Amino acid sequence: MNWSIYQKQFDGYLRLEKSLSGNSVEAYSRDVQKLRQFLALRQLTLRPQEIGPELLREFLAWLGELELSATSQARTLSGLKAFFHFLIMEDQLSIDPTDTLEAPKTGRKLPDTLSYQEIVQLLESIDLSTNEGTRNRAILEVLYSSGLRVSELTELRLSNVYAEDGFVRVTGKGNKERLVPIGGDALKHLGFYLSGVRCHLDIQPGHEDHVFLNKRGTKLSRVMIFNIIKAAADKAGVRKSISPHTFRHSFATHLIEGGADLRAVQEMLGHESITTTEIYTHLDRDYLRQVITEFHPRS
């Protein structure tokens, strides 16, 4: 059996059994494809069963020579581990060649965040006298209020907004659903948008339940959300490089700086592991260190 067939079966396993998104499946597929490209460049016609740890170490070294970052190398190795684990599950391999391999040290990059004042600047820079402005203010309010991923925002459904209870139901990674609180300001601006803008749109079939729509009556794309945020930042004079994820990072950071329980923040963000959420405690420590430096008499 050749690589292409194994790869196709692996993609099916990721989609159907692991319930990964299309983007995630493509990322894993690219990881395997990189290994196949390396083999082709070395003129090696080996089956997956013939790949050993030494060859994989050479492959990782090759990625380094291509000047891929340590994070990208670690990500590729993670994809290969998943692929060879799948082959073992399918009884195509008895020994996992990735078992003894260690990912390059990546360090831990702290995410960019906005201060609360910068958040306010962005929100208040939006012109509410226009339909687009009313919608865009609601988008940014919801992003910051609930810490949603951009994909969770674009797929947010009217039927999953429980305004009276102050919650929205979102579908995150792996098609896992969670309930997330939504604040009063976000609900207020969402109401302005729904009652003053969305109800007048000619909504296209298949988009009736999506909350945020463009003027053609179809759901917004991820790129459109990026553009909305960039335009708001430019108008507000916020010079940081920001994205929808910046609002998510800011949401988590501000909660933890305010004393929120880490487990509660993990639940709201939809993190599988608490260690993913713990990165925000590093931000909190930086904040505390700054406070001591600024105000402690013997700092």
C-alpha cells in the first residue's frame, strides 16, 4: 500500500473519529507531506513501515536547515506522531519510530494583549450611525465579552444565544460545545444589531441562523473579521499588531488579573488542558512584578 492511500485513510480517521476541523486535518496532512518531500529529495523510496528514528532525526535537522522555527518543527513532529500512531492502531506498524524523538525547545511566547483602555478606545472608535458600524461594534463586544475564537464567532447561531440567561453556546475545536457567559454591554450592542440592522437584510438560504452577516445576507468570513479589527485599530490609533485572537487573549488576561479562577477561565476558553490556560498566569506574574517595581519602597 502506498503513502497516498495511508494518508487518505489518516485524513478520514482525523475527520470522522477525532472530529477535527478541515483546517486541522489539512495541517496534519501537510506534516506527512513534508516527510514525503524529504524522502523524494533524498531519492528514497521507502514505505512508512521502513521509516526509522535516525531518518526522522535527519528529517528534523533538514527542517532546521530550511530555517523553520522551533515551533513549526515541533508542530510537524506532532503531526508525524499522530500519523504513525494511526498506523499502529491499524496494525500496519508494530513499533512507533517517533517514540524516542523529542521536539525542539520552543520556549513559551506570551500572547499579545490589549489594555482595558485600548479595548475601550477600539470600541468607541466605531461609528454607530452606520449599519456596518452597529454590526462591527457588536462583533468586537462579543469577542471581548466571551473570549471566542474567530471561527466560533463566524459560526455563532441565533438559536444558541440565550440573552435572558446571559450565555451563548459555541462549538469549539473538535466540535465540542460549551456555554460561555456574555456580558451586558455585549448583549446591548448585539440587540442593537439584531433589531436595527440584521432584521432588514435579505438573508440567503442556509444563513438564516447565523448571527453575524454581511450586506449580501451571508455569514462573515474569518478574513472579514480580521479586516474589521484592523480598521478599528487604525481608527482608534492603536499601533499594536492585533487580530481576533488578541481579544481572546485580552479577555483571559483581564479575568486573571482581576482574580478569576484559572479553572473557570479554562472552561470559558474551551481549553482541553489547564496547562494551555496557565500561560495567562505568566502574564499575571509580569503584571504583579510591574506593580511591585513601581510601588514597593524597596523594589
